[in-house]
Amino acid sequence: MAAGGDGDLIRMPRRLMRKKELSACASEQDLVLMLKREIKALVDRRREERALEDRVAGKKVQPVEEEAKPARTGNKRKKVVKRKVPQGLIDAMILNPHDPWNGYPEEELGKRPKKFREFYAKEKALADKVLEYEQALIKQFRTKGYAEDYIEVTDNEDEN
């Protein structure tokens, strides 16, 4: 196949392909909101897995506090609230990118137990997602001179 054809896209790692697609078609707001949703999903999944492991091990498990969901009284509208990210936070993200596994030799994973490799894969995925979110904010800052963070709220939630 010729370079740049559809076949090249299939061979690209999934993460790179998705980044390329997002940069071409999504707005900054959509990108930031999508990354925040993905981070939340990873954290929620990790919390559920840990609670299940604790139950299986026979430990007393405190119920996971979920957001109060009032009775449905009609359609809830979601709106997006944008807030300016403080300069100090942007500076900290630039100087200290979120990479807790920096320096860990991945070639050592083969010597580790399966449980550790699974743990590493989950934690690395979360760390990569947080880093991607921070990079999106830094990119906004470099293009605009400031960065905006976006939060989805429903019509019954208070804005903080």
C-alpha cells in the first residue's frame, strides 16, 4: 500500500490514531470534556475493582459513596461551564508533567507477576490519560495565552 493510505491508519497504535482524528475534528472543549470523562471512567472502574477484590478477600468494605441521584422529574439539561485555569497550575503542569511511571523500565515487566503487570497496565493507562488532559490544557495556553477548563453540570447542580 502507498504511504498515507488507509492501511497505514490501521497499523498505527490506537491512541495515536485517535489523537490525530481528534485534532482534526474536535474543538478544545470537546477534547477536554472527553478526556475528563475517560479519566473519571478509569477511576470509577478501578474503585469498583478494588471494592470487589476486598469483598472476595473477606475485608469489610465501606460502600462507595455515589453522587446523590434525585428522582427523575423530567429532562435534565447539561450545560458546560468554563473556567480559566490559574497561571500557577499551568506552570506546574509544564514543569512537572504527570508521569508517575517515568523511569520504570518496561522491559522489567516480563519478570514481574501477572497481577503486577495488570496493575501496571491500569495505572499506566490512567497516568497517560491525565497527561493527555494536561497536554491539552498546555496546548491551549500556548496558542491563546491562557487555558480554559470545562465542566459539565446538569440543571439541578449548583455551580461552585
